[in-house]
Amino acid sequence: MSPSVDELIDATFREAEREGIQEKLERAKISFYTQVPDLIPIVNVIKGEEKIPFGNLGNFSVIQGKPKSGKSFILLPIVASYLCQGHIFMDRFGIDKTENNKVLYFDTEQGQTRTKRIINRLFEIIKRDTLIKEKEIIDTIEGSLGIYSLREFLTNEKFDMIERAIETSDAKLIIIDGIIDLINKNDTDEARRIAEFLMRLTERKQCHIITIIHENKEGLNSRGDVGAILDQKAEAVYRIERDGKQFRVIPHKTRDKEPPKMDFEIEEELPKIIGYNDSSQGRGRPKKVDVSDLDEERKIRLLKFVYLKSHKKTTFEYQNLIFLLKQSYIEEGWDKLGDNQVKSLISNLKAQEYFTQTKPREPYFLSDKLIIKFNEETAPKSPF
């Protein structure tokens, strides 16, 4: 008896399905000779001379914590680092310059007024932690950051809008603040769908997605099945804890080297680092630094960094000089300086005539002797 038309159609579809599976299997196969890309950090956590990836392209990470624990605040230096590559934020976050500094930021919970505050805070943290001019900061935010308030839309609409935006963008850093709002029911099936969505997009677009999710009441796992599945599939999971006015970033799980714990405070609506803390107990504070112990060679290295980092400026306002000396100290891999220590160092440098002032409260002028020295050391070498 000959097969019916329906049977022939079913057989054809089954064969096509087998061929499709075989093609996918071949694409997934890895051999000794397979050429694979190196892991590329989206942002590094900087500790002295060491740079530890917060996350890598082609992966996603989770930031979890209880409500009001500071989850959204820790995103500010991360996003600012990627927008303004080559700069260090909060003395801890940075990334070398790449050809792409595009960021997409989706807030699923907050309305437009509160979402706009994110832009304002990004402007302020960039202004605080760099010497970039205000107009350039605004141009960078407007040109490289796409930020969306999705509060008013239905769950399925939010999901489709985010997918569409990522698929049609070349952004490499994606923030989804409120991943739980992309599901209709917090069960295993929905959890796997979200996890597969994140893994598929990050692999295909070679981007990094940071998701924000609330912890449950016990504070040990993210909320429900979605949190449990994302914790398993994520490249890294960070937990944010709050103790009064202090906040701590704790690496809960990472696939590679674990960044150190970090403590921060909120000052004038912006996060401010307190210090690293690699111990399991107690809050970390920076080690005491006696600037009077610095030898002349180290002082000159610090000043050379200040000179080059400021694009060979020779005149410095007091606050800018404090900022640049702090950065130069971290660049050398030494312990962080506090404000009082930097002010003491400036007084010491002035006493040694590395800086001069016409009168108190006026700008500081770098000495002509150092300017000549630094220019000679950085001048192109003659081939003759």
C-alpha cells in the first residue's frame, strides 16, 4: 500500500528536521584545531596592577540583592567605564579603549522620571571621576547610551522590545534592570526560556548582559525559579549587601578569577568606594599610607602620570590635582590615598618646588624643570 500524501509530507519534514539537527551538531562541535576567540572583558575590576574581568563578551552576569541594597548604584561606574573607555571610575572600574562604546540600558520597573535620574547620575559620576568636559560628556551619553523606561508596557511587550533593540543594535554592554518583569509566571519553564534568551543573544551578538534581580527573603538565592536558573547559567553572580550607610559587592559565583569584595557608600547620590575587603568578616578600609615615605623617584613618577594623563597640562586647579594624584597612586599599584593624604602630598611637593603658586587658593604650576624632563622622556626618538 502506497503512503498517503500526509504521510509523505510528514516524512519530508522529519528528514528536514534531522538535517537541521545535524547541521547544528556540526556547528557545535569543538576540536583541537578549532579556532575560538579569546575572552574579552566588558569591564575590569582594577586592584593595583591587576585587572580582573567583571564579565566577558558572549556571556551574562547577575547582580542580586534585597530592595534598596544599592544594586542600581553599582551599575553607574560599570556603565560609565564602558562609555568613557580608558578612564577609571570609583578607583576600581575601567576598560581599555575599543572601537565600540555603545550601551543599552532597560529599566523595567521605574517610570520616566526615575529612569532619567540614571542619566543625570551618569553625567555626574563621569564629571566627578574624569577631566572630560561637560559638553563632551553629554555628547558621549547622547551618542552611545540608549536608555529605556519600560514600566508602562505589558510583560510580553517588554520582552519583545528588549529583544528587538538588542538584535538591531551593535551595543556590547546591555543592562536589564528587573529581569523578573519579562516573565508571566516564575516557574521552571519560564526560567529556562529567559536563560536561553540571554545565552542565545549574548553568544550571537557577542555582547555582555548584566541582569538585576531581587533576592528572596532569606537573602541566599535570587527570587524563585528564574533566579535559581540564572544563578546556574550566568558567568558571574554578584550579591549586594547593605549595612546602614555602607554597601558591599560580594562575588557570589564566578567561572574565572574572582574579583575582590568591594565596599562603597552613597555620597551626593553617587557611589564612592571605601575599599577592598577580601576577608569574610568585617568591613574593609584602605591601608594607611605615609606619603612622607615616598622617595624622589616615586614622586616624579606620580607627577609624570599627572602630566601625561592631563594631556600635558602645566596648570592645575586644586581639586583636579587631588583627583589626578589619586589616580596616579592607584596606577602605580599602591594603596589608595584619602583626601587628607593627598593634600599632605601636595604640600610636600610644593615645599620641594615641584609645584609653585602665586598665592594661596590660586592654581598650581608644574615646575619648568619637570616639564622639560617629561617632554624629553616622551619625545619621539630620532632614527639618526
